[in-house]
Amino acid sequence: MHRTLSEKLQAILQDGMAVIGRHRESIAARWNEKLGELKKKQHIAAHSLEAAIELLSKHMTEANGEAREWLKTIGEAWRSHSCFSPSNKMTFVFTMLENAVHEVVQAIPGSTFHDHQAVQYLFSKMYEAVFSPTVDNQPDIGRFLEQLAVSRQMPIHWIAELDKADGRFYVKKLYGEAEWLPTDVHMMGADTIFSLGEQLLAYMPKARGKKRVIPLPWEESVFLFCTDEADHQVLPFLLHSFELFHAGGMALEQTKQDQLWKDAVILFDRLIMRAKSLQQAVEYISSGFVSYLPFERCALFAYSSVNESGFGLYGYKLDIDQIKSIREDINALPLIKQYVQQLQLLGNHMANVPPIYLSDAAEGLPAKYVEQFQLESIVIAPIYAPSENRLIGAAILDQGPRQPFTLSSDIFTAVMKFGQSAGEVLAKFNGGRPELVPSVPHLSPREIEVLKLVAEGASTYEAAKRLHLSEYTVRDYVSAILQKMNAKNRTEAIVKAIRDGII
């Protein structure tokens, strides 16, 4: 089973927690050194930093648990502390705490960029947990029911949230009027919802008007609403309120998904911007598609608009030599050819170049590659530089040999943004050249056939006869070969072709 985007990013958070957990003593010591420096300078943030160190040190022993739960605990503890408030001073405190961790990690032999990035991502999410009460982007059903119970738009006396165990119903929580309830209300149970409602009504103070209990199932819960009004007056209001609550939850879930792919893009950008050479950029881009998105393999290709060809550059979790040996004329790839033509028709300054998703790779790639790499579902991500309006290449992504998958809208968007970032970085390292063309020239299948015959000692007449071509056509092929290989004569072309593995 392959990990989702959420699970991939969760793994990075867990790695950040693991780094802190392994070195918590050194980190705590470094934090206290920072605190001593601030106290010596009588800095205004010293008191807040001391309280923050105390809080985090208390919870660092729990840094081997589930990351999101740990962040939630930190957030609740932080917001309940009287010393803390959302201010520039607290931003300074957070920055100082994180920088101290990075200093400790930097001093550890064998530490990696991934260690630093995991710590950085963990602290960014910790900041959100502290200063955003909706860090999990989950609607608060309790708060919603409490507001509904005290609303003046409908005379609701109380709302009971029910629980079911061993075939009986119990009161899990009650919202609204509760002074009249016995202290052991949570032990109150009944075989039916009706009977439990009757028990609750029996405890209520006597008052004018007939009170009734209306049950309402919602998702996996059941709620009882006590009111003076008839069912037909109350139910439309309740149903509309719950629909609004559900819509709010859906909006929050969408916000959560948007934040996830944006997090992935930020992490990817930070990785590839570290590249100091074209080769490093190629390697970081290929690994980044897999590290931050729910894919397992990545093959990176360059595109030449001059030759209308694709060239293998690098493979991550694939045989690199096999990828580099791939050179294909896109005229032999109808789907890719059509896609490139569509991009050309769109003209200049395309803001976004969408990826191609194929549930069956055989619909767009030659059968020999589908079989060689055991391809099933794939995504073809354009590597496009918007600043230069240039298609540089493409990344072919999948979730492993013979693994089908679907592509969600958030991953679709993330793949497109990754492709844009990768395009800009590759364009920067390409030295202003119009094509990211490998040093090995691309020859068409027919040109390779002609070159092989020439290498075997065949004359122009013999090559033409064996290939069922005219001598003039063979001469044209030879001229094209010499030009592409920048060779002065046939002998030099043959030597270069053997050296580069073309023949």
C-alpha cells in the first residue's frame, strides 16, 4: 500500500521528532545556553524563552509518539500558559529555539539536509499548532452543539450526545441546561433511545408547556434535542444547521488539502534550490518528486524542440543507465506529440502546464518500456520554465512496478507546481542554451541503421540496396549523421558512435 501525500509529510514530521528525541539532552543544554545569554543582556524575551524551554522540555520525552498528536498537545499546553501570546516576541522565541536545534544537528557527524529540513518543518507546524486553534482543520462538534443549545432562534432546552455500548444507549455529553441533572448522568442508560429520552425528561423541572425529545442521527452519532416546538417546526432548522456545519467541515478539509500540497511544494523548492550544478539539480529534482509526493519512482527526461526528441537524464529508484540510454523521437509517441503541439498552439506566457495522467501506461508509451519497467499507471509531469516559456523536459512518475493508482486534484496541482520549480532551476543551470540536450547526439532509428552498415564497411550503393532506399537518400542520411555528430568524415562518426554506445 502506497503512502498518501498526508502520510509522506507526516513521515517528515516524524523524522523531525526523531532528531529531537535522539539529541534532546544536547538540545536542552543549547537552549539553556541561549537563555543564559538573554538573561545576561536582560533581554525582554528572556522570561518567555524560559517558559517555552520549560514547556518543551517537559514534552520532549513524548517525542517518540505520533507527530500530529504531539503537536496538538504542545499547542494546547502553550495556549493555556499565561506567559505566552501571539506577538513578535513569541516569533523571536520560536526562531531562537529552532536555530538552537539546527546548531546541535549541524555539530553531529553524519547529519544531513533531510535532518535539518525535518526539524524546520516540525517547527513550522509547531508554530501553527500554537497560534492556530484549528491546527487540525477539524470542525468542533462540541462548540457547534453548545452554540446551537443557547441559540435564541429556536427554543432548545438541551442537546444530548449519545453513546452506544453492549446494545444500550448512554449520555456521552449534554449541552445547554444541565443544573438539574444528577452527577452520575453518564451512567444513565436505556435499551432504546426513546426510553433514555424519557429518563432525561423526568429529571427536568416542571414547567409550562409540553416538552418533547427529538432524535437526530448524524454520521456515526445520535443526538437528542429537547424543545417545546413540534417536530415539523424544529427538524428543518436542525437539519439546515447540521448541513451548514457539514459544509464548514468540507471547506476546512479542502483548506487542509491545499495546505498539504503547498507544504510539499515549499519543501521541494528548498531542496532543489540547494543545487550547485546541473547534475545536482537533476538528482535533487528526481528524488524530490518521490520524497515529497506519493510516488515511488521518477525518470527525468530532457526535451529537444530542434530534434523533436526526448533524452533520458536520470532515474530515481530506477536503473540510471537504462534511463540514460533512452532516446525517442516524439513522432513515435503520438500522445506526447499531440501534447507538445497543444502547448505550441497556446502560445507564449503559459502560466500553468498541466501534467498527463495515464491509468494505463501502454496508452501513451511504447510497449517495450512498459514491459521493461513494469509500468501500470503513470504521471507525466512537464518540466517547464514559465519565465522563459520553455518546455525543458518531463518527469515520468509512478508508484512502483505494476502499481495502478488514481490522481487526486491536490496531487495534480502539486505535480504541476513541482514541474515549474524544476524548470526554473534547470533553466538557470543550462547557461542560457535553448536546449537541455545531452552530449550524446540523437540519431533516428533509420540513421542508426545507415551508420551501422557504414561501420561494417558497406558502400553507399550496398547500404541503399540492403535498406531498399535510393543512393541519394542514403547520402542524405550520411550527411545528417555527420552534422549531428559534428564529425568531419565517416570514420570520425563511426568512432564517436562506438564511444557513445550508439552502435
